Amino acid sequence: MRFVLSIVLLAAVVCGEGETPTALEKMKTCMQNRGTVTLKKLGKLFTQMDSDRSWYLTCEEFTAGVGRRCADVTTGELQSLCELFDTESEMSPANTITYDEFVHHLQ
């Protein structure tokens, strides 16, 4: 009996059961549940979040936009996601997220 229980527990660990999803996984799941998976829909979402129409998302725009759509992503996770998405591209101002960076992480 003990041997069987050990195998079941090992299988759960190997398969990832019981693990807490990362912030990015939570966001991707939320976007998938909302049907925002195609490039067209991601582009529309990016445009909706870009409130100043700068073609970049500031961390404030990003956290507000994602926070409104994905209630299960915490404020701390949103800040971490903002830092993850902003890859310091030479083509964009500091502390901003380009469309390419946005799509790259969500596909």
C-alpha cells in the first residue's frame, strides 16, 4: 500500500499537479478563456489597453488593462509580468511594452 501511494504522489509531482500556476500562466489562461488568442484579438486588446495611443504600453496601462480582464492575477503578479514583458527594446522607451513584446509572451 505504501509503495502504491508513493508512486501516485510521485506521478502528481512529475505531472505538475498541485503546483501553483505562474503569473504568466494565469494571464494566458485568462486570455484563452476570454477568446483572446489570435493575433487579431491580441492586437485589439493591445490597442484598447494603450490609452494614450503611443503604440507602447506603460506599466500603468498594462496593469490596469490586464487587471480589469484577469481578476485572479494579483497586483504583485501584474508588476512582475510588466517587468517580464518589458525586454528593454532599443525601439521603445524605457519601462514600456511594445506590441511585439506583448504578443511574444502571450503566444
